[in-house]
Amino acid sequence: MAVVADNGLTDGMSRTVVQNLKTLYMDLLRPIELESSFGHFNDAVLTVSELEARPQVLLIGQYSTGKTSLIKWVTGINSAFFDIRPQPSTDKFMAVVHGDEEKVINGDAATCLPKLPYSGLSRFGSSFLSKFQVLVEDADILKQITFMDTPGVLSGDKQRISRGYDFMKVCRWLASRSDLILLLFDAHKLDISDEFKEVIESIKGDGDKCRCVLNKADEIDGENLVKVYGALMWNLGKILQTPEVARMYVGSFWDEDYKCKDLERLLNQDRKDLVQELKDLPRNVCVRRVNEVVARARAVKVHLALCCALRARLPSLGWCGRRQRRQRWLTEHLPEVYAEVMKEYEFAAGDMPALEHFKERLRGFKDFRSFQRSCRSQQETLNKLIHHEIPRLMALVGGVSASDLGHKANGTCAISSHDFAPEGLNGKGRGEPGRGWSNLLAVRTTHWTTPLADQV
């Protein structure tokens, strides 16, 4: 089954919003990121191709959970480059993008193409790029959505060591730049390996994008499917440490007939829901891009405050290794710096970066003197971006109706704010009676009984 895309989803307004957002990011936010070494502690700066990219769907799962089969089912592509077998078969990261004719672009060349948002993957080295490919296909859905297939997650330390690159960091980079993340599970294999658990934990920050897919559900009867569903939700709840787990799609996502038809109606409905969510991705792409930039701007605000606080606590003279000792002390006592920054700037605890991650990156930072002494001007620029420029941009998107309370009153009972001033405080001079509250009471008297009005 090939999903038919609506070519009108990416309308002119979405393009306008994304282009203006790109300008704001490049002119206001990106220079601050570079000056403050934000990329050393967080993701590298965004590129133009990443901001303008099509929505991307990332598929992650253990081997033989049906990741490649799902892409084949959605796109309707029957390509020889799709290696589908019961045993582990896909050993590469493969991006499926749109083009006029079928071709494969290897990793080193793919990172150099300006039309593709994968230049940042070069940071993971040649070992990874040799395992990365871009498959170009002429499918209708690919005009609106890009799919990223991943190698099957295996268990044990042997597989992690033999990869030659950090699988978890690659998945985290792709997850931060994806619009939808599908975690696939086989209904017959519910055990979650250590590596898969680490990958899920590493993408917690993008949990709002995650959806779970329980594939091959047609191979078991309804009673056992309920047990499998409950067990999977329990396992995921332990990993994510949250009472609520992401949306779960249950079905068999390929073109074969169902083997067990006890819950055929349920499986078909989840199929339709998944397809509908894929179709909705291009429609909401501009809002998601704005959300990403705003979240990034808030993270830069916190980062600037932390760096300035660390710089201010360095000694003015660094003789005899005094400065280096102070840097090590600040790194080990980072919770105290966090508390002071949160109090001074009124940041919430959820705004602060992960303590252990920031501490680890701080240990690798050579000299705190490269941090800025004052970040007031940068903070003002970021506040302008968040509170003025972005709201003006979001006003172009529309879709939200204004409250009636924000409209001026039209009728005989229009009362100015001057009428609500207490007597003697209405601007006519100290102690002068003015109109005060008496006018307001006079207006309301018609709704009261006469004795009550007289008492007032």
C-alpha cells in the first residue's frame, strides 16, 4: 500500500514562515551559539538545509521488527536495495529521499550535497559514513516526507564494539532532527536489549516525537495480544520512568493478509491512524520548526547564564596553577552554580541542562576564560527573539481564535477605566470626589431592587 501525498500541504504560508525563521536564526541565534561555545555542550549549529528539510521519520528497533518492511509498505517501493530477511539484514543507516530516478548515494558524497540535511553526520567519522547511504526513489510520498532506516539493534557488548562508531550518539543526532520517531517492536520478541534501552533513554528529550509500533500482531490471537500489549507497556514504563507511554500502534504493517483475524478491525484502524499521522507531518512542519528554534533559544539563554557565572568565579590572577584548581573545583561543585543561576535568572529546574552531561563536557573545556564576562546584551537579543520576533512570525500561521474579552464593547453600557477609579484617586486632584465608584453603582442600580440600592 503506497500512501498518496497531498502536494498542497506545504503551502506558501509555511514556506514564508520557514524562510523568515531561517533569517532570524542565522542573524540572531546562530552568532550567539558560536560565541558561547554552545556546540561543545549541545548539538552543533543548525544548517540551512536542516531548517529547510522535508519532515523526516526515523525508525528504530531491534533486528527483524519490520522497519524496512514498513517503509516499503508506506512508499510502495519494491527496490532491490531493500534487504528484507528474517535474520539481521540491514547493516546500514539508509535515508530514503525523493528523486527523479533510482540511485544510491554513499555517505561521504551524501554529506556534501547541499540539498540534503546530512552534512552534520560527518562528525561521526569515516567508519560511520561507510555505513550510511541515501536511496533516491521516485515515490509520491517522498515528495513530502523522508524516511531514515537504521540497523537492527542487537544485544551484548560485542555488537557495540564491532560497529566502529557510537550508535547511540548517531541515533540521538538523528532523533533531534527528525519530526517523528517510530520505535518498532516484534510481538514475538518483547525483550528489550541493553543497547536498545540506552538508545531509548538517550532520546528522552525528544519523547514528544516518539510513537511505538507493535508489529506482526496478526500472528497471535486476541487473548495473547492483550497480554503482549500489557507486557510491552510495562517494560517501556520502566525504561522511560513515566506513568504515561507514547502512543502505541498495533498491527501488521505490510501488504500480506492477516494470519489471525480476531482483531482485524482494531488492526485496520491503527493502520489508518498511522498513515494519517504521516500525512499530517507536512501540514505542521512550520510550527515544529518554530518550536525547535524557540527551545534552542531557551537552551542558549541558560547556557549563557551558566558560562557567565563560571567565568565570574575565576580568580583574577592565575599564578601557580590557581586558575586550573579553581576550574576543577567549580566543575565538581556545579550543583551550587546551578542553584545560584536558577535563583538569579529565575530559571526552572527543567530548564537546566543534565548535570552529569554538562559536567562531563565542562571537564573537556580547556580554559573558562574563553567564556564571556557579561551576557546581558546576548540575553536581551534572545529575549527579543523569543518574546517579539517569534510571536510576530507565529501570527502568520494563525488558526487560533481570539477571546471575545479582548474586543472593545459595543453597546450602551460602555464604561471607561476612568470610571473605576476610587474617589479622590481619579486624577482630579488629591481628595477631590470625582466620579469614583458612584457611577459604576449607578449603572448597576437598574439590576438591583430598590431597598438594596438605597442601602448601598
